[in-house]
Amino acid sequence: MADEGHIASRIRFDCAPSGEFLGLPLNGRRIVLYEHAFYTLVGGKIAEVFSVIDKTGIEAQLTF
């Protein structure tokens, strides 16, 4: 979704990070997460980014 000054997106990650991610010990375990990112544009360029990631959803994937 976008207009002249903003872009909103939902990004899907299917990954296996090594070490820690968001303070959680993953060590190569596969996770799927979504990031909701909001960009503010100034002069056609990204000037600010705000993003939201569901850390609780990631934790739930690690408890099985």
C-alpha cells in the first residue's frame, strides 16, 4: 500500500538465523516470521522506517 509520502508493506521471512535473533537463541532453527514495515518518503526517498515484528510468534515456534 502506498501514497505519495508513505509505503506500508508486509514482508515474509522463512529463515534459519544462526546465533541469536531479537535476543532469542535460534542457532540455525528454521522460523517463519512477518515484518510489518512503514516507510516515510521525502523527495521520493526513504526518510524514516518503522517496523513491527511478532516476537511472541517467534517464541511460540521455538517451544515445540
